[in-house]
Amino acid sequence: MKIFDCTTYYKEDLMLEVRFNILDKYVDKFVIAEATYSHSGNKKKLNFDINKFSKFKNKIIYLKVENEPNDIIYNKKGKVLSEEDSEMRANSIKRINYQRNKLIEGLTDAKDDDYILYSDNDEIPKLEDVNFHNNKNKIIIFKQKLFYYKFNLYFDRINWFGTKGCKKKDLSSFSWLRDVKSKRYPIYRIDNIFSKTKYSNINIIEDGGWHFTQLKTPKDIEIKLLNGEQYAEYKKANKNLQYITDLVKRKSVDYDHMAKTSSYKYNKEFKLKTIPIDSMPLYLRDNVKKYSEWFDFDK
């Protein structure tokens, strides 16, 4: 049985380096898909350079996504929707799912009983205590701690269910796997029978790893926000680079993950907590000096 770790890529070399080093001991193949356009639809160059990760070269399967999905929604003038159009978020999701689903092309050598894990680039599962051979559940979901800006700036308001996995024979698509609800539903629920996202046969890994989001300079955070899935929400919130810079200095998050509608997601601020480095992955604990700019040392 082999483990295939699958993710998408934009321009996150720091996170990819950390990801490879943390997971190398447990993963047989790293599958990476990069697109020639952003989630907002802007054309971009291919940024991945396998020579930067020569230590893992034999494990990496790199896929280029050179086209947009065929079902992009256009306005009445035949142009791609702009941020003023109500369906622009739908296009973003279509691009994301298309890029994710391309990862299936990297699994040609995977066997039916091999495990396929999917995470966004900054969601790193904790695998050392997971016994895949003894797992009897169809789906594995990793409950992860959420960090912003620095490896040890902890956002304790929510748990993050990032990495999800299943055997290759059970993988419908990567967008399906990503959309599986992070909850065990009672087996007697009739609606589960017809649902493609609600399952009872789930193994939730309670100590499931780390989601290191926005580990970037303020400028790079802004670039990501302008090109990522929530780019429309960010533009409507009228934020700018100086605002992001101040937010990072204050060790605060202004995105409300629990807000019901997008218009309320940038209305509050939440303070981050500095936590001890010994709660980090072993690789980061052993390399604090190397990544010192990405740790918060203030108590």
C-alpha cells in the first residue's frame, strides 16, 4: 500500500518545502497540479521549479493545467464575468475544482488500495500516528489547528478540517473528496443514502495536523487575496496593502470564518495567540533558525 499526497500550487515555495520535509517519511508520491491562470481568471506563468526540491525529485509528479474549464459562465456580452457580476464566485469555484480534478492524471500508477490524500498547499496532515492498514472507514478526515502569518500564531476560534483521503478505488473525484462534510452522520439518516457529501463511514483524525495560512509577506498576502477563491469578497471589503500590513503587525485576523454571508466576513477582528514551538511538527522544531522570520517569539 502506498500513500499519494496531492495538492495544487500557485507560488508557495515556502509551504511546499515545509510540506515535503514533514511528509517525506510517510508519503510515496507527491502529486502537484499548477494552472496557467489564477482562480480569479487572470493568466499567470508557471512558477513550479522542481530543481528547488531536488531532494524529493523522484517522488514528485508535476501536472500542468493549461486550459480553463469548459463551463465558465460569461455575461450577455460574451465576456468573462467581472467582480460586479453575481456569478463570479461560481467561476472561481469551477476553476478550483478543475485544477483539483486534474490531479487524477497523476495517479496512473496508483493501485486500488493505495491511499490518496488531498490538501490545499498549506494544509499539512499529521501522519505519524495514522495506521492506514487498520483503517476500516471509507473516508479519512484530518482535524487541524489553524495558524496565520507565522507557524506558531494560533487562531483558536475554529477547528480546520483540511486534509481528506480515501483509497483510490473509492475516489470519485478530487472535488468530491474536498466537499465531503467533516462530520459523521448517523447511519439511519435516509438523506445520507442519496447524498454525495454526507457519510457515516468516516474516520476523523482528532490530532490531524496544521493549516498554515497566509505565511507570506503582506504584499504576497494581498496578491493571493486578489487571485484566490475569495477574491471577490476581498475586493468588496475595500482593503489595501497598508491595512494588511497593520493587521499582521497587530497579530489579528479580520476574516470571520463563521459568518453566514460574504458581506459580513470582513466585519470583525480576532486576536491570534502565540503558542510554544514544541507544538509544531518535528521538522520545524529542528529548523527554527532556518525559518526564524516565520516564527513569532513574543510571549
